[in-house]
Amino acid sequence: MRLPRATPGYVGVVFAAFLLSLPLGWLALSGAIDGDAYDWMVRLHPSQHNATPVVVVAFDERSLAATGGMRSIRRTMAVVLDRLRPNPPAATAIDLILADAGDAHDDAALERALSGYPHSVLACELLDDGLWEDPIPQLRAQATALGHVHANPDPVSRRLPLEMIHNQQRRWALSLEAFRFFKNASIEESPGELRIGGTVVPAARSTGRDLYIDFTNLSVVSVDRVLHDDAVARSLAGKAVFIGVTALSAAKDRLMTPRGESVSGVEVHASAFETLATSSFRVDVAPGTVLLICFLLAIAAGLIFLLLSGWTAYVVAGLLIIGAHLLPHLLFVNGYVLPYTAPFVTAWITVGAAAAWQYFVVRTQLRKSEGDKARYQQAIQFVTHEMRSPLTAIQGSSELIGRYNLNDDKRKQVADMINSESKRLAQMIQTFLNIERLTDGQSGVRAELFDFTAAVETSVRRAEPLADRKNIQIQTGHVEPASMKGDRELMEYAVYNLLNNAVKYSSPDTRVIVEVRRDASSLRVSVQDEGMGMDAQELRNIFRKFYRTHKAEASGEAGTGIGLSLVDQIVTHHGGRMEVDSTPGKGSRFTMVLPRGIVTFSPSASIPSHREHKTS
Ligand code: ADP
């Protein structure tokens, strides 16, 4: 089967489908799907970290119950810090909001514990009115640094802003401050990333320096054990310790992780630290790249249905769609987060559009070629039928000569009849050969110099018997004497066909006028009749093979609908074109416009006519 071409329609449809897929892929709903898809990928491709330096020291239910609950938490915190001080961690992040003054003794105890304690980070929060809520001054003065404790719950905490700036006050995240102490380095900023002692964090300022948190199983020890087990307290030396409340009854900040677990804030921050410590970074694929990926998918969809057909196309398109589903996974395991919806929506929609378009185009082509075949067969049947009448005449005449003793006059008459009928038969065969020659696109068209005027005369003479039967006069108007380089037989056939049509589709007792005129760039051969004419719709179709107007069908005139398509092809082969003017009920004028290049204007006498040429 011939493959469909990349028509502007096809390219347009695939491109329109691509444009349509863009807003669909970026809709708010897709954002939610992308989030779910991210969580799914997190669960499907779990991270494996080797032993990490972060430990959560948890105020769990048991510890709170044993130490006097949330009311005494500042005092207990002081005791914990005192326990750690002899073998201190490299960084200690305290996820407790200490913005209000508590019990004076407890505050004093915590102040004392913090004073001189190495690398402590206290929590601060942004209030709704845009102000930072810092620990009370007496505690803040003792802390080495402050870090914000915001995560992005939407409603799942996937990311965390490493930097927050409000009221011209910038705060790094609790985890980042702890990491800085852990690495014993400073934070170097550039628009695209942060550098902390050799660790490059791909957190661009343009995205709020968001960090995808890589949640894994943290090591958690209870405050209770730190207080009562020396070995546990000593084991925290040199580590990054995150102290906070994990007890369900007390923690106000419980968050969902992509892994589907509900965790406390301190665990989120400890996980963010772990992400930094293990450099398990994931970055969003840039929007421009997402667009490019979608565009390439659309092009691939278009090419598949252009270059392949049938089941192969559907199978390869299926693979493309599967590829669009797998691509986010492939990128995910390599640390890139590609939105899930945009590529697969693009792949589905463009594949659908390309498949539908090609399906309908192929179906229409198939129907058309089936129709053409059927009409061609009809035409063959018609012509073979037409051939019977000259054959019958020849047969009958030959029998007459054989059986009867005819006088000279009669014999001559019968012989003439045989001669003219066999010529008619030869003419029909010639027409068919012409059809073959032209439709097969063979370069069978001759290029010989011939007397064009004589060729027109021959055609007129050939059409006259038919015109006589309807008492139609074929008048020759102005005929510019000319010779032409081309195929005489085909040209005669073309002019004869126009004359034949003019006679066929006109009422008796009318006129047909033939003219050959020259203008600056061409030779114009026109055949004008006073017949039934055609409307604009019909005019658009008459050069199509096998097309016949309803009026022509109704007139009872025999026809195949091939003639004009051949005339058009003949004229085109000679570098010319056809023009038609027609008014329904008034008549038509068919003009062959032939290029000056193949025409020489000369008196016809200077070139021997076809007939003279033959007999000489
Ligand atoms: P056909 O064998 O039907 O004459 P053609 O290809 O020669 O086939 O012409 C196609 C159709 O164009 C005709 O069937 C007729 O409807 C229309 N047509 C051609 N010539 C004329 C004319 N001179 N006047 C009106 N209709 C014409």
C-alpha cells in the first residue's frame, strides 16, 4: 500500500493535538496527578542509604510521661544537653518553638545548658503576619544559629525550602544550618546552587531553593534512653542530632511523607539533613526541557503514522506511549523529576490524532481507488460495446460482397463503408492506447514538428458527421496559421474531443465555433458551443476522470467521463493548461492555452499537412 504523504493537513492535526495537550498536561489537576505519581515512584524506587550520621532524639510518649510532659520540656531539654555535652554531637538541632517565656527556672536551666554548648541550632517560624517568631532573647543569645522549620505540605511533604526571606531577614532551614556545622563549613551561594564544604546542593534561587526530601528509615532514640543509658548518650558524639517531639499526643506538626507515612516535624528536618549528608538530590526537569520532550514525542507520533502503516504503526505507537510512561521513572532513578502528566498526555493525544487522521485518509484513498476501478471497468465495458457497431458493419459489408454480385457503385459504397468503419475502430484503439500512454506516465508523448492548422482541420472533419446528424454547424472562425512541436495524434484527439463534447451536449440546430488565436505568450485554441453549459460546482470537477454531470447523464448522450481528463493531461504534457467558461443553459467555451515555446507562427502552406505528407 502506498504510504500517505506528510500533507499540511496531517502536520496541522498533529501540531494542533500537541498544542491541545499542553494545557491539559499543565492543568491544576495534572499537578495533583504529578504529585501522586512522584509519591508512587518514591515507593517504587526506594532509596538505600548507608549508615548516616543523623539521629533523632525523640520526645516520645514514654519519655514525656517519665519527664513531666510538655510542661517540663525545657527543663528536660536542658538535662539532655547536659548529658550530651561531655561527648558533644557535631551539630544539635532543637525543633522546639521557644518563642514565649516559660517557667523562669526552666528557661534559666535551658539558657545555662545552651551556653557554651557547641553548634546548637534553635527553631524559628514565620508567623501569618510575615514576622519571624524567634526564641526568647535569653535563649537565642546562647544558640549558635537559628533555622526555620517550614516544610511544604501540599498535603504531602515532598520538598522543603532551604532558604526563606521575609522582612529582609533570611533564614536557612534548620537542616541546612545543622549540616553547615556538621561539615564545619560555610554556605556559599550562587543563583543555581548552594555549596557547603564540597557538597553541591542543586537548589536554585528561582525555585525558592527547594530541596526534594529523600525520606528513608531514620535512626531514632528516645530521650528516655539518652537520659538513662550512658552508652547511648556517648554514641551520639560527632553526629548530627535532631531533638524534637514525636509523641502523637503532643506533636502539633504531623506531616505526610511520599512514602505514605505520617511523621513529626523533627523527622522531616532530620530527613532533609540526611538528604544533604548523602547528596541524594533530585531536581526538577526544567520547563523548557519538558516542553522539548513533549514536542519530540509529538514528532515521533507524527512520524510513526507517516512512515509505518497497519499493525506495525499501532504497535510502535503503543511502544511510544509506554516509553512516555516509563520516561519519568528512568529520569527519577537518575535524580530528575519529570512531571508525569505532560509527556503521557502529549503522547496519547498526538498518537490518537495521528492514528485517526491516517486511518480516515487511508480509508478515503481506498474508497476512491475502489470507485475509480469500478468506473474504469464500466468504461471498458462501454467501449467494448461501442466497438461492436463498427465490427458488425464491417462484418455485414464483407458478407454482402462475398454473397452477392454487386454492381460497381454498390461495391464501392460497401468498400468505403468497410474502410471508414475500420478507421473508426482503429481510432478507438488509438484512443485507448493514448489513455494508457498518458495514465501510465510513460514518456510516450512524441515531440515532432507538425502543421497545427491541418491537425485542427482533421479534427473538425472527423467531428462533422456527428454534428450533421444533429444539424449542428461547426464554424471555423479565425484560425491563426501555426505549426507546433508535439504529438500530433494526441493534439488531434484533444481538439476532436472538445468538438465531440460540444456537439454531444448541445441541442440540434445550434452552432459550434472553433478558433485558433495568438496572444503575447500563447496559442489559444477554443471550441465554443450553445449547449447545456455547466455551473461552477460542475466546472470544478469536469477534468476528473470518470466525472459526468447529472445533466449529461440525463441527456442520454453516451459518455465515459474520460475524455476531458485526457484532454487536460495532453495539454499539460505540452506545457499548457485548460480554461473553461460556461453558463448553464447558454453554452460553454473550452480553451486550450498552449505555450508560445512549442509554437511557430507560419502560413500553413509552408508545412506539408499530415495527409499530404503521408501520400507523398
Ligand atoms: P463524457 O464521455 O461524459 O463526455 P468528458 O470527460 O468528455 O466525458 O466530459 C466530462 C463531463 O463534462 C461530461 O459528462 C459533461 O457532463 C461535461 N461536459 C463536457 N463538455 C461539455 C460541454 N461542451 N457542455 C456541457 N457539458 C460538458
